[in-house]
Amino acid sequence: MSGERYRNSFLREVEHNVEEGHWVKMCMQCGVCSGSCPFGPHWAHPPQELFMMIRAGKREEVLGSDAMWMCTSCYNCVVRCPRKLPITHIMHGLANYAHRLGLAPKNQPTRQFAKMFWDNLSKTGRVNELKLSLGLYFKDGFKQGIRNALAMKDIGLGMLKAKRLNPLELVKPHACKGAKDIHAILAKAKEIEDRRKGLSA
Amino acid sequence: MAETKTAAYICQGCGIGERLSTRQLAQIAQKEGKMALVREHPFLCGAEGVGLIRDDIEREAVTHVLIAACSRRAKTEAFHFPTVALARANLREGVLWSQPEADEAAGLTQEMANDYVRMGCAELKKTKLPLGNPLAATNRRILVVGGGVSGLTAALEAARAGYQVVLVEKERALGGWAAKLHKRVPFREPHADPADTGIEQLIAQVTGHPRIRVHLGATLLETRGAPGRFSVQVSVESGAAVTEEVGSIVQATGFTLYDAGKLPALGYGKTPDVVDQAGLERLARQAAAAGGAIRRPSDGAEVGSVVFVQCAGQRDEGGSHLPYCSGHCCATSIKQAMYFKDANPEVDTVVIYTDLRVPGSGEDFYRSAQRKGVTFTKGRVASVEPASGGCKVSFRDLILDEDVALEADLVVLATGQVPNSGVNIELADDDPAKAAQVPILNLAYRQGKDMPQLKHGFTDSHFICFPYETRRTGIYAAGPVRRPMDMAQAVEDATGAALKAIQAVENAAAGRAAHPRSGDLSYPIVRIEGCTQCKRCTVECPFGAIDEDESRFPVFNESRCRRCGTCMGACPVRVIGFENYSVDTVGAQIKAVDMPDEFSEKPRVLLLACENDAYPALDMAALQRRVYSAFVRVIPVRCLGSVNTIWITDALNSGYDGVMLMGCKHGEDYQCHFVKGSELANYRMGKIDDTLKQLGLETERVATYEVAITDVARVARLIDDYVAKILEIGLSPMKGFA
Ligand code: SF4
Ligand code: SF4
Ligand code: SF4
């Protein structure tokens, strides 16, 4: 067993690099969050355990875990945590950090979707719903995509009839008027955030 | 003493006049009760009613007063006539409020009230006005044994309240455990950082106080006497013996840390880098004196990582170590981890615990440590072993559920508090364990040299209701000698004990009882000519109040007595009694009840109810208008321990169909005000079956119940169930023979 285990190094790393990560040390291991989480039995590490793993220095296991990607942002844990930890935010902070380091599990669907969504959105400043859903259907290959699309066809046709879905968006997508400005805003925001996280000077 | 003149006052207020014929009650008081003066009044507890009684006492020379109104627990201030003997007949709670209002019930309700008036008259005639202990002693000095935080606080509090204090400390310096600490756990907001112990100031205040005399390097050779007149032989540093006369005593002899040498599995003794909490305090003080970081004992290197092992040799279910939690050690380890973190945040500090117990504001302190980066790991330590350049701590991580190990420069074991209680008087004299124990108080009492121990060697205190109260009147235990505790709790404890010690000297001086019947002027009076030297009273007195003289007659030390009456209940020849509570006052009430014949289908059940819990529960049941059977007749008793079996045989002989006894919970987690009273009663009643068989009666005719003060609904139900049971087995065949 490595002598570094249970030392504060990974905890410190989390404190410095993960959004709201400085809260992890305040967990008192009561388990209320794990008991409150609707995902409870379905994921590898509920929040309490994840926090203990951080304190135990299990860096690879934590950052490579899909646990924090499973969080639905229901905030059940946050309202109940007696120590007032912003658990949901820490979950997303951890996911984001793991993603940045390239340690997040590659085929984790939440991660894939989040990335797809972000790319879709940031391109034009608007979400192109048609492209997003098709992207999602076809993410596991063409055959599976057709199957997915067929399974959803009634809903799709219904939306078409109700004018909630415009096939033209596929060829001539809507964009924001100031897409350029939006890119500039996002770039600036990233710069600020990176600075805050200490990623750039 | 003036000639006896009795008077009965029957109140018509609170609805008594509407539902009962007070005329009939007055006639009973006059004709059957033979009261010299009988008056009815519409509102007796009002100024006019009370004035009427006062006038009669003054002008008519009334010496004995019966108030037939509400429960004896109500209106005690209005009906306070300190110059006359008093009895109360409980018509309001005992009859009106516990009986149905329906017209059909009126007959039985009146019968009940009639009986209570008869009983009140009978009791009154046997009662005398208590005059207080004639041997009252007035020494008001207070002896404090132990000069740690508890003892110093007790001494200072008593002195500040104006009392002379003698403080005896066996070491050559004051301060105890606190003087060994680098810092203490904070007492005040924001509970964030270790605080200065403040022990030097406390010592200075004590040594500089004009009313406190300190003996250092001193022990007690003998303590004899009673509250108000203790005489204590103190062996002082020079080896000489001095006599200190005091009125009461606070025992604050503290604790010793559990011997970590008994924990070889946790590495103690295998490497100097495993220390107990005292050891860490020593290292911290050395570091502070040298102005540097804490260094590990083995090689003097600065400590870069430290592991705290909680519950070391504590909460042990295996029976080899302390079975209990000492309460303070989690906060103490947190404090010690802060010694490191505050000096250098880079030091790794890990606390391994199974349950972190930081009651009260300790939670803030815990959070502060987390903020400072102390790591808390829920785990069970299996072993600590010396390893290259430090120690290896192997443990089971209870959250991640795996066996792991980690290395540290230093390991601190949180061992527990072992009370300095002196000898365990319950051990047999030839028990080698007893021989190894050194007495502290050296009491010249028949019951043994030190105070009884409650559990795990902690000195007795009434754990549930009355902390500091011990079973030795006038001697109060304070601080970790009576239960595990931290310094803040010890300060509070010592203050409480000092106040108790003050009450004790004041009560003793006035010839009154100490708690729980504080202020009671009655005291046990023995007709020593009738005594058969059976020693039951001396053995059974829960408070060790009775010694024996050379010819084995009991010697009552009135100011050590709590007035529970256990001796009276125990005495087979019935020579012990109080002026206002005796075999006769209760016996006369039992016999005064009008006994319907066996064809009436009206059973009579006697209920002897402990006045501390069961009787108040009955009053509260009445207050909630909980109806119970009209066949019961209740007599309050000071304690079930005071119940003499003669009352029961008398009751059965006079035709009662059943006897209920209601007392407090006994045994390990007893609730009895007098500690052993209900237990003794239970023991005595266990033997009543033989008597019943001799009388040819069913064993169900005597039933004992444990009743708590909160059992309000239950008391009424118990009565009804019991009466139903009696109706089922049939009325007593003894009726009509009395
Ligand atoms: S917010 Fe996330 S971690 Fe918290 S309970 Fe909901 S799903 Fe679980
Ligand atoms: S509820 Fe809060 S304190 Fe409790 S285990 Fe979860 S994060 Fe920790
Ligand atoms: S048994 Fe009770 S009443 Fe009797 S001497 Fe002891 S304390 Fe006093």
C-alpha cells in the first residue's frame, strides 16, 4: 500500500482544482447523501464514499469513475446534508475535472451527451434540437441510429405536425444574430474560469 | 407540649361541594374521626379559609389540622402551618377528578370520600409535629478532596459563596490533569482553536483566597461523623496528622489514564513513537518550551505525520479493557491534531475513529479541525507496529470496507479515564483486588471506607435524577471520579457539588433533611428498648446512616439520614418511626377504611404509592380526568422501601381484597429517589407469598408495580386491571373477622 494513501495530497489536488472541492474535507461521513440519492444502489460510488476515496488518496479510481457522471442534479443530497456540502456541484466539478484531465471514462453516455450538447450549442449560440437528437440516435453507429429513429418516429411525426420540428434546420440551421459575439463571450468566460482554476496564468 | 386539639377542615371548592355531601364528611370527621373541631368552607385555600385555620390555631389552640381538600401535593404554600401537625385527605384529585360525574356513580364516589376523611382523621391522631434533629451540628466548613480542575473549582465556588474551605491534594502541587496539558479544548465561541488551560490563574485564585486552606502532599487518614460535624484526620506533607472539623465534603479525586501498557497490539511499549494522550501533551509542552515543532521521541525528528487512534482500550466489548466511552477523548485528539496543524499545515494528521463523539459545541470544534485539514477516517485499528522510520498503522476502513495500512512518524492512543474512587466497598474483605486498593476518604462508617461505586468503578452518584448526590449524605462526588467527563463538564459538576455541599451544611445546621426531602424536619426515632439487634436497619439503610455501638445496637446519625424510611420498613419489631410517618400513621389509615361485607360485591384494594413518582402520576391522571375504580384506597408512602410488611398483613386481615404497591424502577437503571428503596421492597414482597399462603390467600392479592412519574395513563389502567382481577378471583374470605 502506498505511503501516500490517506495523506492529504489528492484531497489537496481536489481542493485546488475541482469546483467546490474545498468542501470535501468537511464531510462527516454520515451517509445521508448516499441514502438520499435516487441512484443509491445503481452506481459504483455514492457521494459519501467518493469523498472518503478522495480523502484516502484514490486518485485514479475517483477520476476514472463514472459515479459523478451519474448525478441527475436532483439536489436531494444538498438539501439534506447536515454539513451543507454542495454535493451536486462537487459531483459536476469532479466530472469536469476528470474530463479536463482526459481521465473520464470514454463511453460514459452522460459525458458523451454533455459534450455533444456543448458543441451543438456553442457553435451557433442556439441549440439545434434536430441535429442534437439525430446525433444522439446515431452515436453508436448507423444501424443503431436507424433503430433509435424508428422507435421514436411517432413522436417525431407528431412534433412535425404540431410544427415543433422543422426538417429544414438540418440544411439551413438557425443561428444567433451575434454568434461571433457569443464565441467571444464564451472564450472570455473560459479564460476567467481557467484562471480561477489555476489552469492558465 | 400543649394538649392535643384536633380540627378538620372540609373544603367545598373546586366542585367538591357540588358532587359530594360535605355535610356527611363533616359528620364522619366528628363522630367517627372524633375531631374536636370540624368546619366546612367554600374555598379553603383562599385568604379567608386559610385565615380561619390560622385563627383556630391561635385562638382555639388547635394543634392538629386535617385538610380535606386537594392532594397533599397541591396548595402546599397556602396550607403551610409550621406550628401544627398536619394531615391531608385527598378529595379533589383522589376522588372528584378520578371518578365519573354520572349520577349513578355518586354513591361510590361519596363512599370513597368518606373513607379518605376517616383515613385522614386516623392519620392525624397518630401524627406529631416534627421538631427537627435535636443533635443538629453547625460546622459549615467544606472539605474538598482533590486539587485538580474539579476540586479547585469546588473550593473556589464554595469560598466565594462565603464558606470556609479546606482543600486536600495528595500531590505536592495543585492542578491535576489540567496542569499537565499544553492547551485545553475551548469552552467558548467560536470553539475553533485550542485555548490556554487557565490552570495557573485558577490555582492562584485558590491559594490566594483568604477562606481556603490548602494541604499539599496530604491524604485522609480517617473521616468520621456526619454532616455538620465531620472530623477528618489529615496526614500532611510533614508526616504529621492534623484534625480538620468540617460540615460537608466534596470528593473530586479525578481519574488516572488507562494504562496503555495493556495495549501492546497498538504498539505501546514497542516503540517510543506510540504515546498516549498524556504523552502527546508532554511532547507538546516540550516543543512549546523549546520554541519549535513537536518532535518524535525515538530520534528527535520533527513529526511530519501523526495518526490518532480513538477508543484505544475503550468501548471494549471483549471484556479485556474499559467497556465505556470516556467522552472527552475525541475532542482531545482533535485538539492535539490542531497542535500540529496550527504550527504547520503541511503535517499530515489522521484521526481514525469508529464514531466521533463530540457532544454539544464539540461539533464546531470538529468542523474547525476539518477546515484546518485534519483528516478523519472511519476505521477500526487492528495493529500498530514499529516500521522503518516510524510506525505502521493497520486498520479496516469502515467506509470503503477494506483493510489498509498507513505509515506515520507518531501514533497517539486515545485511552480512557479510570476513576480514582478508592476502595470498592462491595468487594469481600478477603478479595485480593480490594487489598490492592487504597482508600481515599477512610470513612469510619459501618458500611465501608469509601463511597459505594455505581458502575465500572465510578464513585456513586444518583445518575438519573440527581448528579453529585451520593449515598453518603453530606459527601458529594464531582468531576471524572463519578463519570467520565471533560474539563468544561468538570467545572460545571464541581460548581453543582459545591452548592450541594453548602445546602448540606445549612440543612444539617437547621436539623433538616438533605435532598431529596430537603427541609424535612422529621427524623427516624427508635425505641431502642424494643430493638433486638437484628441489624436489618443498619444493613438496609441505603445511605449508610446507621452505625452500630459496641453492643450492636443501631446508632442513628440523623444528619446522614435522608428520611426515606427504609429502616422503618425493615425493622421486624417496628421500633423505628418518624413523628409524622410511622407504622402507626399508615396502619391507622389502613384500619380506618369502612369495610363492606363480603356480599356487598364492593371490593377494597389498598394502594401504597411512592410519593415521588407513583403518587404524582396518580395526581396527573386525575388532572387529565382519567377515571379509575372507586374501590381503591390510596396511601402515599415516602418510598416503597419504607413499607413494613405489617401493613400488608394488617390490610389482608382487615378484609382488603388486594394490596397494590407502586414504586420506582429498581435494578441497574433504577429510578428510585432513595436508590435501593424500591429494590428492597421488591425483595421483601418476594417473600410475602409465604404469608399469603399461611393466611390461605391467593398470591395475586399482593401485587408490586414499577411506575414512572410519566406513567399517567398507565396508573389508572393498572388499577382497573387489578380490580378486575380481584373481582375475578373473588372477594377476600377474611372479611368480617377483623
Ligand atoms: S444531486 Fe446527484 S448526487 Fe445528489 S442525490 Fe441527486 S443524483 Fe444523487
Ligand atoms: S450528507 Fe454531507 S456530511 Fe453526510 S456523508 Fe454526505 S456529504 Fe458527507
Ligand atoms: S434507612 Fe432511610 S430513614 Fe432510615 S436511617 Fe437510613 S436514610 Fe434514614
